[in-house]
Amino acid sequence: MILLWMIVILMAGGLLAWLSKKWHPVLPRWIALFAVLTDFILAVYLWLSTPAATLGASPWLVQLEIPWVPQWGVNFILALDGLSLLMLLLTFFIGILAVLISWREIKVKTGFFHFNLLWVLAGITGVFLTMDLFLFYFFWEVMLIPMYFLIGVWGHANRNYAAYKFFLFTQASGLLMLLAILGLYFIHGSQNGNYTFNYFELLGTTLAPEAARLLMFGFLAAFLVKLPVVPFHSWLPDAHSEAPTAGSVILAGLLLKTGAYGLLRFVLPLFPTATVEFAPWAMLLGVVGIIYGAILAYSQTDLKRLVAYTSVSHMGFVILGVFAFNEWALQGVVMQMIAHGLSTGALFIIAGFLYERLHTRDIGQMGGFWAKAPKMGVIALVFVMASLGLPGLGNFIAEFLTLVGSWQANNWLTVFATIGLVLATAYSLRIMQKVFYEPAPTDHPLADLNVREMLIAVPMVVLILWLGLYPQPVLDTATPSINQQLQAYQELEVKEEKVAVVEEKAEEQSIKQTKRENTKVPL
Amino acid sequence: MTQTDFLYLMPLIILTVAALVNMLVVAAWRNHKIIYVITAVSFVAAFLSLFELRGITAYTIDPLFVIDSFGVFYIGLILATSLLISMLSYAYFEQREEQKEEYYILLILSTLGACTLVISTHFASLFLGLEVLSVALYSLISYLRGREHSDEAGVKYLILAAFSSAFLLFGMALVYFSLGTMSFGGIAAAITDLPTLPLLLLTGFGMMIVGIGFKLSVVPFHMWTPDVYEGAPAPVTAFIATVSKAGVLGILIRFFMEVDGFRYPTLLTIFTIVAIASMIAGNLLALMQTNVKRILAYSSISHLGYLLVAFLAGNQMGVEAITFYLVAYFITTVGAFGVVAMLSDTERDAELLEDYRSLLWRRPWTATAFTAMLLSLAGIPLTAGFVGKFYILAAGVNTQQWLLVSMLVLNSIIGLYYYIKIIAVMFQQPEAEAEPRERLRPSIYLASVGTLAVLTLLLVLVGVYPAALVDAIQNIFSSAPAFVAK
């Protein structure tokens, strides 16, 4: 029930915030803050009360099932495992920040703004929790419309174009996923007469290779566009740079993560054979994304656009890791989702602070802020370092784990992916140099961070340091559900191992490891 | 006719009596309010009389009518829609100079025609119903004679509708010539053994499709739609877009299911081409419009294409999907034209995109309702339109109509673009504070505002909790064996 409450609190809070504008102009902000805070506390409570993972136990912590449209086999299923829990914590944390940074920035239609903000969060929460594919699509779309309004009403100058593009890209890819969901539904139903959208039951569907491939591409369409993977990324720089700060933070911090989450939760376990076939191509796309995003990030002059392209680059690691199919890489992916959510969110927030003060996002007009605004400089330095993968900060753990995992799957692509880290250093340091170190082009004074802004920034610094220095709690929480997603692959590997054992008996563990990779290729 | 026959035909009789009473009252004392009340009460009474007929098995009134749960549901849908449209009409016509009273008589008559259509099982009653509907529509469309496009729309509809009726008649004659019967049951019995349709019969069916296609405004018989939608008063446009199409679609489903037309690949090919052409042409042409009524006109063409996708599924799920989609589409369309009617002033309808600029800032509630309607037309979750589109997609995927389904998806995306365009215009920030326009007494708008609120709530309710409606629709078809796939 607690899961349902999380969504209900956000949705009701949204409606209340909208209506409360009439009574007092500040009320929507407080209501929104209170709603997200309540959810955050609930999520933290859930995390703290989670028992330590025991081997072989079900990864599901809480489950809720209510019939919704029984005629179609649609159930309102919410279920929470470690992966969802981590995502929820991230969602509510970023949600709180999004409310706080809008406190001064958003001045018109505040009621409607907070309604949209809370409903985006509600949609995202639903996406991370639901285990019914109909409901999943439902929430997938619910988070889309409010985001459209956030960009289209409160965005920067070119907001209409950006909002359109965002909407059409995601909607088009979402419809393909809907087709794939329906295909899966009817295939499953025709096999055993049980027409249902229940994720747990659909997991056991046996698919013909051709059907599996088509259905997988349907799901991939939605997730790769959302992630985004390089040929489908062109909505991202526009949407990110035109959105208001809260919108950019939610886009980068959360919406992109729903794509990664969808890959982990649905694509991997539902289509184990088709994904193995597609894996080399997916990893290639990931590497192309890493390098392409980095190069484009380096050549931007618009600060928010620059950060947006770094997202493209960082998300390349996610798809690289997901399609490596081993625990190392998936742990890296989960870490990357959280760390990137924080670090990129923080960079967007800093861009927002600068925009509030300077009314420009052009790097050419910035410079010399290290002396003028030392607090802002230090905080920016932390997150720029995080973005380039400095050890001790969360992103390092994430990218390191991902690369270790993907090395086992594909050596050459991993080598190229590592080049991305070097490029990341280049574009990250460019931010610091251009904005903070170079001599100032103008002599305007720049106010340093005030208390509210420090209140936003400091917790993020603490968290990213914690993730970098002691990531074990996060890894522990994610482990059971990651193993769950990989179950189908481990079964595959067990079969292959038997073949290997027949061929050459008694080999050392490390050699066997490479053997597995070799036998995987002809599949 | 026996006494029970009268009981079963009660909704139609109530409507007929209401039209007559209205005429007498107009002759005695012209008063907008009284006529309006009589009309609304008669719609409600006819609707309530349907509850007597709930859950019946087919009751035949030889040779013209059959009253079964399918017919009852469609009559209910038509009556409810007409009631809502009459609610929206009051404020709209109150501010006009013209005589308003006859409007309601015509509205009742055309509703009567649509109701007759959906329970017909004979060419004679089919044609009768269709003509009652159309003739009333001729004058409804050009009701506001002083308007710029009014005559054009009326004459266009008159000529083309008469032309298409001629096609329909010729088609019927050909079918009668080759089979010697005009009742649906007789036709079904006569062609059960035919593996393919003989040329003469095929021509007959083809000409009937032309006639029906015109009424449904599917491509390539759609030319009249945008002009008529633009020229007609907003409530009448809502009526054409909903009630008249429901009647024709109802008879199409009944006829096709009864004679099992899905056996003949030629007919299926014709409908497939029509469906794809309607979707694509409707959506592409809508992209180029700047007039909201014309956008809605073209979007209705494409929506008919979507409906045909479910129709081509040719099984019970397909018909269920059509029925569900119609309910969702009616709520949405009546709501959308309701907003247009409410924003219209004495001189012209609020039909240009300019009229909607920054509506969110001027009239937030109206803008919200309109946004909900447009999102439903685009098929976005939380609205009835999404569940309807989902149902259609499910019916299509179920019967593996991959071409049609992928066309539907492609067109949904194109469609999204122009719905969003209207929304984006409404959400634009105003440059200067606009003068609030002068409005009539607010009490007049009570009915309109109430209706819009009800429609918006229904829209969300059906979108969030479709189980009840799905259940109701599935019940109809479980008690109407004629519609279960053969």
C-alpha cells in the first residue's frame, strides 16, 4: 500500500498545488515541497527497513496488486525491489531539488508549474514501480505530457520547438513499444489462454526467434530514444537547453534513467536470446555515443547544451554496460544512473544559477567567476571532477565497474570506450577554465551562492562523495535485483558451460571466463 | 403493429411526438427557453425509456426493424450525445439574432433519423432513416443564414448528400435485382453459398459503399467535410461529427456482420484502402490548417480511418473496440466543439487559431478542458481517447493486421503534431493584458459550463477506469449473437 501512497501523494499534491494558487501565491511551492519530502522520507524508511540481502531470497520487497481492467488482464501491480528503491530515492531527492531551485526562477503560473512538476515525478515513480506492462506504458506517457508543458510554458526562447521535438520523439517511440507490448500480450495469451499484461507471467513466454527480435526492437525503440543512444539523441540537446532549470534537472537526472531502467527491467529478462544477438551492435552504439557526445560537448558554447551533450556521452556507458550481461557491468550501470543523475543535475543547477545572475548561457560571456563567487566555483569544481570520472566521486565507481564488466564481454569496444574518459576530461576542464578561471570579459559583479542555493548544492556534494568513497550500501541494495535480471543469461551460460566442460575438462576459473566469451560469439 | 411493438419503439415515438409538440408550441408562442426545455426533457425521456429495454434479446418488427442490445446501446449513445449537444446549443443560439426555435425541431428530427438507422434490418428503413437524418441536416447546416460560409456549406452538403443517396439507391436496386430481397437476413441467406461475389452484386455493394462512405466522410468521399464543418454553426458541426456518423456506422456494422462481408477479399481490400487513405489524407491535410474547425474536420476523417482498422478486424473484439472508441470519441468531439461554441461571439464562431492564443491566461478552465479534449483526440493516457486507441490497436494486433496497425501508429504521431499545435497556442504567454470580452449574462452559460465539466470528468473517468464501460460493451455483444464472429 505504501507504494500506492507514494504515487497518490504526488498526484494529489499536484492538484492541490494547482488549486492553492488562488489562496496564496507561495502555497503551491510549500505543498509541492511537502509532498516530495514526504515521499522521500517514505522511501528512506523503506530503505532503512530493508533486510540485508540473503542469497536466493526473492528480490521483491513490497508488492501490491489490484485488478484494474480485469477483462483485458490489466492489473494495477506495483512492486519494489532494490533497483526500484534506488531509483525512487534518486527520484524524490532530485524532486526536492527541483522544487527548491524553482523557488525564485518560476514566477508565472506557479500553481500549474508545480502541478506539472509533481505529475512528472508521479509518472516517473509509476514507471519505476509498476510491473504490469499496460500500466507501464500508461505511466510512461503520464510523465511525458507534464514535461512537455514544463518545457513549452516556462522554457527559454526557443521552447516551442524544443517541446515539440521532445514530445514527438518520445511519443513515436513509445507507440512502437505499445505495439510490442500488445504483440507480447497476444503471443503469451495464444500460448496458454491467459491474456495478461502481468510482467511476472510474461517473463516465461517462449518466443520464436523472429518474433522475439521484432518485439525487442519495439521495446528498444522507446528506451534507446529516451536514453538516448546516438542516432536518436537529437531531441535531447534542444529539450535540455530550452527547459527551465527544474525541467533540465528532471530530464537529465530522471527521465533518461527511465530508459536505462526499462532496458534493465524489461529488455534483458524478456528477450534473452534476441538481446545476445543484438549485443555487439548495441555496445557499438554505446561507444559511438560516448565519443560523439564528448566531441560535441567540447565544441558547444551554450553551457546547458554542453552539459546536455555530456549526458549523451555518459549514457553511452549505460548501454555499453547493459549489453555486457554480467554483474559487474550492471552494477556499474546502476551506479552510473545515480551518479550521473546527481552530477549532471548539479551542473544544470549551476548553469541555472549563472543564468539567473547573467541572463545568458553563452560561455563566451562568462569568465573569472572563481574570484567573484568562490563558493559556486568550489561546488562547480566538485561536479566537473565527478563528470570527468575522478576517483573518490560517484561517477568513477560507475564508469570503472562498467568498463571492467564490458571488458569481459568485448575487449575492443571497451578500449574505445575508455577513450571517452579522456575526452571527458577535456570537455569538463573546459567548463572550469572558461567559466571560472579565464579573465572576465566584463566587470559585472556576481553574487555568490545564498543560503537557499547552498542548501541545494551541499547535499549533492555530500552524496556524490559518499557514492564515491563508500558505494557498498548502494551495490548491496542493487545486487539481488540485478541477479534477477541476469537469471536468464546465467541459465544460458550454464548450458554453454556444459558444452565447454565436455570439450576440455577441468580448467581454471579465469580461463573459463574467457571461454564463455568465446563461445558466446557464434550464438 | 401490436402493443409490444409500440413499447419497443418507445424512444422513436417519444422523439416523434416531441418534434410535433415543439412545432405546435412554436406556432402558438415563440420562446427559446420553453422549446429548449421540451427538447431536453424529450431526449431524457427517450433515454430513460431505453432502460426498459436493457438486456433484451433481439426483438424483430418485421420486416423493417430489429431491436437488440446493440441497437439499444447505439440509440442510447445517440440520444445522450444529442442531449449534450442541445445543452451546448442554448447559450450559443441565445446570442443570435435569428429565430432559434426551429433549430430544436430539426435537431430532434435528425436524431430520430439516426436512431432509426441503427435498428434497421431492411433497405427501406435504412434509406428512410438516412434521409430523415440528411434532410434535417441540410437546413441545420445553413441555419445561421447571415453567416459568410453558411450557404456554401448548406448547398455543398445538399448536392453531395443527394448525389450519394442516389448512389446508395442504385446500389440497393442492383442488390435487389440480383438477389430479389431487401432485408438483411434475406441477403445473408441468399449469399451464404457464394464463394465470390458476382459482378453485379459487387457493383451493388460498391455503390452502397460510396453512399455510406460519403456519410462517414472517409477518403475519397471526404471533400465536403472541411467546408461543411467550417460553415455550420458549432453545435451542428458537433452533431455531424458524432450522431450522424454513429448512425451510419451502426448500420454498416449491422449489415456487414449480418451478411458476413468479411468473407470477400474484394470488399476487405476496398475498406483497407479507404482506411489507410483516410488516416493519411486526414492527418496530412490537417497539418496545413489554421482554422480550428477545419483541423477538427480533417482529424475526424482520420479518426474514421482508425475506426475502420477495428472494423476490418472483423471479429467481436473489433466491434467492441469500435463501440468503445465511438463513446470516447463522442465525449471528446462534443467537448471540443462545445468549447468552440462557448468561445464564439455574436458575429462568428471562434474558429481561428488566433482566437485561442493565450487562452490559458484568459480562461484557464476552458483552456484546461480543451487541452484535455485535444489530448484525448491524440490518444494520450489518462483520457478516454487513449483507451479507445489502445482497444483498436489491440483488435488490429490480435488479427495481425500489421499494415493497418503500423499505419495507425504512424498517423497517431502525425496527428499529435497538430493537436499539440493548438495546445501550444493556448499556452503561449500573452504579450499584453487582453481586454476581457463582453459576455452575456453568466447564467446563460450555466448549461454549457456544466456540460463541459461533465464531459471532461467523463473523459478522465473513462480514461482512468475503463473497466465499467468495457464490461457494459462486452455485455451487449454477449447477448447479441449476430455480432459474434462467424
